Amino acid sequence: MAKIVREVTDDKLLSKEERKEMQVKNASHKSHEAKLVKMADKIYNLRDLNRVLPEGWDEKRRHEYFVWAQKVCTQIYDANAPLAACLQTLFTEFFAK
């Protein structure tokens, strides 16, 4: 378990933008288990963002998060078809608004 946690944990020595870029770059190279964790985490975050904006966020930031999350997730859809379908639905519904 600790290996998976390390695999999905961002390097806090990098800037926020660099961490986000690294997630996009490295998503497809993660283990199967790490991909599943990443997919489940994104599903939770996206559903939560659909319910309510975090304090200090605006619609622009929510939109940017969805765009970025889609870049990460499309690379790991192969890890689990039901989770991929859930993510695709979340993205489709959000961008259709």
C-alpha cells in the first residue's frame, strides 16, 4: 500500500504548476493499482466540485480543474472500464453545460 501512496503523491518540492504537469506527463506510466487510485480520487474530486465550489474558487478555476483532470484521466482509462465510463460521463456532463 505504501508504494501505491508514494506513486500517486505529488513531489511537494515542485511548484503547483509543475506538479500538475507531472501528473499529466506520468499518468500512463503508473502501476495499475496507482491508476485505479488516481481514477477514484478524480471521480471524488469532480463530483465534489459539481456539488459545491471550495472556498476561494470561482467558475474559471472549476473549469480549469476539469480540463486538467481530463488530460490526466484520458491517459489511464485503460485501467478500469467502469471507472473510465464514470469519468467520461462527468466530463461530458460538465462540458455540455
